[in-house]
Amino acid sequence: MPREDWRRYVAPAAFLLAATIAIVLIRSGLQSGASKRTATSVVVTQQHKTVSTPTTTGGTTTSSSTRRFWTVQAGDTFGVISTKSGVPVATIQQLNPNVKSTSLFIGQKLRLR
């Protein structure tokens, strides 16, 4: 019987190893996704006219003032979405009552307006 005692530790050890690997992979994906998701806006001034190009964020290209929906990407929270879209967090929460900021899924659509 003492020789079989090690078997009861194998399943928990395997689970911890799998969880650690999953966390490392998720974190590296979030970090690389954040660097790929940098939004840029170019402003060109010509003869007293300002022309700005819309930013690319959330999977589609539209101007942030007319955007009605947001596609969640890695690292997004209500605060991040609010900053990038200009829509207050309280409005995002009101328009998406069944969604928690702590449990967003990549690719999930959120209503902004």
C-alpha cells in the first residue's frame, strides 16, 4: 500500500501544471495582443481644415462618435472601452445589463449607443 500513495498526488500535480501552462499562455497572448491593438489617429491640417482618419479598434473601422457596438478584444474592460470609445462606463453598464466587466469574452459584442 505505501508504494501506491504517490498516485493520489499525480492528478492534483497534473492539474496545477496544466493550470500554470494555461495562465502563462493566456498572459503572453494578452501582452502580445495589447501591442498589436494600438490604435492610431492621424490629423492632417491643410488650409485651416482638420481632417482626421478614424481609428481601428474593436475589429471594425468607424469613427468613435458614431460607433454603436464594440467587439471585445484581449485586455478590454469597461474602463478601457470607455476610454477608447468616449462612452461613459455607466452608459456601457446600462446598455449591457447582463454583462459583467470582469467576465468579458474576446469577440463579444457590446452596445455603446
